[in-house]
Amino acid sequence: MRDDYQLQGWMFVNFLALIMHYRIYSLLKAKDILKQYSPGDVIEHLERISMLKIGDEWKISEVPKHTRVLIEKLEIPIM
């Protein structure tokens, strides 16, 4: 790190990532599918979803079937 501000920014982003990781972990545990999926698996599947701007409208890209099944199991609201 070059200065204290960069170090604080790096620590803050890592703190937010850690919070999100454990929220996903607790969600998997609550739905009793922690044996099938890890928090990293969930993040990998959710990375495949993106927003596309078509004209003036934003639309969700096509969601792969396995990702859609995982979203339904976790009851994650995706627009």
C-alpha cells in the first residue's frame, strides 16, 4: 500500500467481502444446502448474471438453468 488511505480502503473492501461471505454461508446453512454448495459456488453462479442496456431499458441477461435452480432454492430476489 502506498499510503494510509489505500490501506484503509483495502481493509474496508475486504471487510465488506467477509460480511457477504458469511451472509451467504448463513443462508446456505438455513436452507440446509451447505453440503451441496459453498459460498464460493454461489458467488460463481451469481457472477454469470449481468445487466444489459438495450436502448433505454436495462434487462437481465439469460440466467443459466443451474443458476436459476440455485436462486430458487435460496429464495434470492432477482428482479
